[in-house]
Amino acid sequence: MDDTRTPADSRRDDARRDDEFVDAAALAAELAEEHPADIAEALDEEERHTASAVLASLPREKQVEILDLPDFDLSSELIEALPVEEAVRLLTDMSADRAADLFRWMEEPARSHLFAHLPAETQAELNRLLAWPEHSAGSLMTTEFVTVPANWTVGETLRHIRAIERTRETIYAIYVLDPDSHALLKAVTLRRLITGAPEDPILSVAPRHDPITTSPLTDREEVAKLISKYDLLAVPVVDEHDHVLGIVTVDDMIDAIIEESTEDVQKFGGMEALDEPYMEMGFIAMLKKRAGWLSILFLGEMLTANAMQHFEDELERAIVLTLFIPLIMSSGGNSGSQATSLIIRALALGEIKLKDWWRVALRELPSGLVLGSILATLGVTRITIWQLAGFHDYGEHWVLVAATVGAALIAIVTFGSMTGSMLPFVLRRLGFDPASASAPFVATFVDVTGLVIYFTVALVILHGTLL
Amino acid sequence: MDDTRTPADSRRDDARRDDEFVDAAALAAELAEEHPADIAEALDEEERHTASAVLASLPREKQVEILDLPDFDLSSELIEALPVEEAVRLLTDMSADRAADLFRWMEEPARSHLFAHLPAETQAELNRLLAWPEHSAGSLMTTEFVTVPANWTVGETLRHIRAIERTRETIYAIYVLDPDSHALLKAVTLRRLITGAPEDPILSVAPRHDPITTSPLTDREEVAKLISKYDLLAVPVVDEHDHVLGIVTVDDMIDAIIEESTEDVQKFGGMEALDEPYMEMGFIAMLKKRAGWLSILFLGEMLTANAMQHFEDELERAIVLTLFIPLIMSSGGNSGSQATSLIIRALALGEIKLKDWWRVALRELPSGLVLGSILATLGVTRITIWQLAGFHDYGEHWVLVAATVGAALIAIVTFGSMTGSMLPFVLRRLGFDPASASAPFVATFVDVTGLVIYFTVALVILHGTLL
């Protein structure tokens, strides 16, 4: 940990550092004119201590701009690598939501060490932000926003904004408060504000509708929906008395939306969501995220061996049935996976609600029957052609075998569509993330049942002939 | 189509319309104070002709605000249902990118009919926008943005913005052009502009770095990355001479990002991406999106029947081998699905590039071996316990059978991880969307090869005993 850098350490490193300092200063000078996001990208490619030295050589304002970037993953490491006074200065200057993020990512003992050096006021503010659960509006919000009392004029508001612009995350939304209760009355956009005459009251440029707000415990997915629905640049987070606690800005939301969909895709692929990019994640950490689900699915899939054992006599008498096991099982899994991906996404976007499960079931039942019939036609045609053309001999009862395959396909694809579409509802009802209904999970579930369906259909159709 | 509404039709409908008009006017009065997004939501729940009547009764400004919402799917239908003069008036007033969207969604003959009635200037502007390919920056951009020559002052710029505010999609970014060549020099934010003194030159409040721009043919995924990386509210789209053609705003981008991830999840689930919400899509249209891929996967999976036929003699001699076919096949599919979901997402986010394929291969090879060994241990343990506890008799050579299952699992899980991780690279290299490497696609691919691996391992280990 870098808080172990004592003056003694520093002296020991002096020779190496001198060289580095020259390089770092040169690089800093070269980068100073670039966009903060590009400087961050360049720092990401340097060794950590070089990056830290370059950051220290940049103008103060640039430092803060870089650390304020919501997707600059290196920032907590860089802050840890800086001398404590420097780190404290930056943490106080940067936006509160980002400083809170850094403390979330930092490891002990560096975390406590740095926190103890912060001014009491900053500590209190960060503690308030850090208390909210991860991915809640409270944990994403910043406390640097603009409020004005409702009895101000447009001109007073503009003068106020000019004075405080540097210290606020966004000034594009101005929150107008009741002068007595400090409750939120209206949200005024900067674009409407500048069109007002200076002597007009601030409320004259406010929209007629109530401001769109959210509560600190709202999940980021819901906040993203609000921002997207109302095309907001920021949404105020209010408590039960309509006091503004903070604001969540659109740029933080874009990162949250991208993160959420990455998690969804990874979960749907049948693994725990990674919290780091693929290439940056350690080999062992990555294995852990994958091995757990893979083993659970394997244990579930072991039931197929039980099902097969149960029908071993039938298998021995009609070995021809085994030829189609993979084909039939996978068709059930595929139709289930399609249905699941549709419903997970529709639930995530709020297109359908929990109470719509029966509407979905009424749609998936006929869908499954039609899709199953299409595959059954393909399967029966395949067996007929192979038999008649002499590619393979399925035995004297080949017509009955084809009928078994066809009937089993219709039943299994219908079962797959129904299971795949209902599973996300069941998971949500039980309080799990519907996205945990991964393609492999659905396939495993359908595989076991599919085998039982196949052999049952076979027993009915082939009874008295093959079985 | 609604352009067939002649005056005669209108007279015929008069009685019904009178009632509706009262309702619509009442509803419009009730909704007028709401946020445009909420009015849009309310309209969505009405019958189309009622919604159209309500829209017509709202104040002009509200009408435009509602139609300007990027995710209001009903807008093209409502516009079609309005009298032509009314529709033309709204199409001219609304933002150009949204008007272009509406024409993309409208069906003939209403589309050509309405277009012919637009003023020549609007027609030319829309034709320019409609010429860009779907999902390109050109197709998403709006042409209503703010430009000022570089020799203006802060005060002149502010006065200009106040005058044109109503007619521009966003005024939070002001594009400063070279007074002679009209090439883009700088992008100034409104927040910096209002902090400047009125007599200062506009360039005094410009950032030092060059403006971030994109070209009209850039895909929306790339534009989203720019907006997210640089935390922009809008990105200017420029031609080869740095002339600003339009701007893409952050609210359009959020919708694009959500749409892209829905498409990715649906494709990964093994189907064509839907272009409408699940519940709104017609039954037949939905079947078409699903049946195609399901049939292709089925035809691919038919190869498993060929593989099984090829090993039919071995199957008959060692029926015990069939018991583990579903278990082994699905493990390969699951490990492949995990690897694919990881790589698809990492490629989509730009965390890894095409040239990194060998790095990924070097990671997935040992991952596959370790994961395969874990599953092999579970599988061998299962067989041993069942055999020793007397749950099932796998025959006198059960140790060799267990060894076959274990070795096959290691080989197949490794093969699954490698195939699953390399397939997205191959697809991208061939110019396809890596997201087309769906979980069912990978599973099908791995199933067929998995069977061949399983029987080959069996032939080696069981040669001379069971086979």
C-alpha cells in the first residue's frame, strides 16, 4: 500500500525519481493541452508511479478534471500514490460523488489513512454519500448542484451561477426551493434561464409541470429510465420532505447503463458478472467467477444421466432412439434461450411487468407449438430422406421412429419456450435478478425434462413394436 | 392509410367526432400541465384516433415537445392521422432529426403524400438526413445547432442564443467557426460562456483542446463511446472540410445505447433482434424472427445425428457411454457460452481489439483446462459414488468408463472455451457483428465436435475392453 511511503522511502528512491521527474514533467507539458479524457487514457498506459508523477506535474485544474471523469479506473491508485497533502487537496477539490467512488475502490489501510486527513466537513459529506447502498441513486449522486430561493430574480440567479460555476458538477439544471421550507418547487434549465429578462422572477422561466425527482434508495436502472424517459441532464434526489440531497447527472448514468448491460450479457452467458474488464482481471479471480456457475450447471445436468439410467432398458432395445437425443435436447434449449432473452430484456426495459406473466404465457404457448411443428417437419423430412435414399437404415419401424422424433420435438420446443419465458418471472417474483436466468441455466433445466418427454413419447408410440 | 381521409369521410364521421372532440378536449386540458413525456405515455394508452384528437387540442408548443421525444413510438401514426396542413405545420416545427425518424417509420402512400406537402427547404433538409445509412451518426444527428463566427464576443453570442433558443435542439454547446472557411474551430459550453465578460472574445471562454468530432458515417456505437468517454452533451458531426453537418445529442445516444444492448441480448439468445417491444410485436412477425435461427441451429444440430450414426456400432457395444452424452455435450456448450459472452462484451466496449485474439487464446486455453478438470473431478466422483454405493452398475470396466468421461470433459470444456472465445473474433474479422455468436450457436458448434471428441476418447481408453 502506498501510504507506507515514508520520507525514508522517498529518499531511497531519490535517484530513480529524478530521472522520472524529468520524463513526467515533459509528458505532462505535452499532455496539458489535451482533453482530460485523452490525458486519462495516456496515463492509463503508463506505469503507475510514472502516471502519478505526470498527474502531479499537471496544472491543478486539469488534475481535478481528470479525477472527475467517471470512468477513469486508475484514479484511486493515483491518489494513493500521491503525497498525502496533495491527495487531500485533490480529494477536497474534486466532485463529491467521484471522491466517494474513490474511497469505495481504495483498499485499507490507505483508505482510512487518507480519510483521516480530510477536513471534517468533507469527511461528513463523504460519509453521507458512502452510507447509501451500491448502485442506488444516493451512491451515484453528487452534492454539488445549484439551488436558489423562489423569490430570486433571473438576474440574481445568473449572477449566483457565474460566481459558483467552478464548484458545481452541472449548472444546466437550477433547483428552485421554497424560501421557508427549502422544499424543491421547480427545476429550471439554464437554457430557459438565459432567455429570461434579468428583472423577471425566477419562477417565470420555470416549466409548469412539477420537477421529476427520485429517492436516494432508487436503483440506478430506475434512475436511468427516468433520465431517458424525460430526456434530463440531471435528476434531483430528494428526501421525504422534498429536500434536495443531491443530483444524478446524465454522464454518470451512461456509464451505469453500459455497466448494467455488460452485467446482463455476462449473466445471460451463464456466469457471475465481472467487475473489471476481461483483460485486467486476474486469472484466478476470473476462474472463480466462471467455475461456480459451471459446476452448479454440471450438477444439474447430472440429472440427465439419472434420466438416461432410468430408461437404460429402452435404450438397449431401441438404440436408434439415442441417435436423436442431442438433436432433440438442444432444440428445447435453443427455443428456451430465445424466449428467456426476450423476456429478460422486456422486463429490464419495463416493457412488461410481473403481472403480465399470463399474457406472455398465452403468447409463448402457441409460439412454441408453431416453432416445434416447424422443427418437427424438418426432423421427419430428414429421417424420411435418409431412409428412402438409403443413407442410413433406421429399422423396419422407421416411420414410427420419425413420428416419435416429430412429436417429441413439438412437445419439447413448446416446453422450452414456456419454461424459458416463465423462468425470469419466477426469479423476479422470488426477489432474484431475472437476468440470472441464463441461456445455460434454461438449457440445463430443459435438457433433463426433455429427455423424460422424449422417452415418454417413445414409450407411447413405440409400445408393442420397438419397446 | 390516413391520407385517404377526404372531406367526405370527415362529414360522415361528424356525429362520432363531436363526442370524441369533447372527450379529447377535456383530456387535453387535463394533460396540458404535465411533462411532455407523461403526456406521451398517456396518449400511448388511448385509441389512435382519440390520441390524435388530444394531440390536436394541445397547445402548439406542447405538440412539438411531445413529437420531439426520441422514444415516442406513436408519433408517426399520430402525424398520419392529422389533417395534412396540421401535420405539415408540426413536421416543419419539430426538430429535423425527429422529423426524419418519422419519415423513416411512416408507410407508403402516407409518407410520399405528406412529404410532397412540405416546404421545399424542409424537404431538402430531410432528404439530406434520410440519405445517411441507418444507425450512422448522420442518421441520428439534428441540424438545429448553434454556430457563431470566431470574431464574435461573449455578449454577441449570448444575445444570438437568446434569440434562437426556441429553434435549437440544444444550446449547451456552441460551435465556433472560422469566419472565412466556416470550419469548426472550438466547441464552447454554455456554462463557460455565461461566466465570460460580455466584451471578451468568444475564444477566451473556449477550451484549449480541439473539439471532439465525428463523421456522418460513424456507427452509433462509436458515437456513444465518444459521448461517454468525453462526457459530452452533444458531439458535432463534421465533413472532410470540418464543416459542421449536424450534432448528435446525449439523449438520442442513451436511447441508442439501450437499443444496442437489447439487440445484443436478443442476438445472444439466438434470434434476430426485434425492432419493437415484445408485447407490441405481431405474432407472425415474432415467429419469423425466431423460426429462422431456430431452423438453422436445428439443421446444424442434425450433424449430431450423423456423428451418432457413425458411432452406432460402438454405442451398441457400450450402451453405458450413452448415459453421459447429454452431460458431456452440455458442459462444452456452457463453457463456450461463458467465454462468448465475455468476449462479445469486451469487443463491444473496446476493451479488447481484433489483434488481441492470441492474448485471449492464451488465457482461455489454461482457463478451459482448469475448468474442465474441475468438472472432470465432479463427474468421476459421481460415477465412483454411484458405483460403490450400488446406486447403479456401470459394468466391470466402470473405472475405464469414469476415466473416459473425465478425459472427455477436460477436452470438451477446453474446446468449448477456445471455440466460444475465438468465434466472436472470427465473425468480426469476416465483417459480421460478433454478437451474432449466440449461446445456442456456440452450443451447436461445440455439441457436434463434442460428440466426436467423446467417442474418440472412448475408442482410445476402452479399446480392447468395452470397444
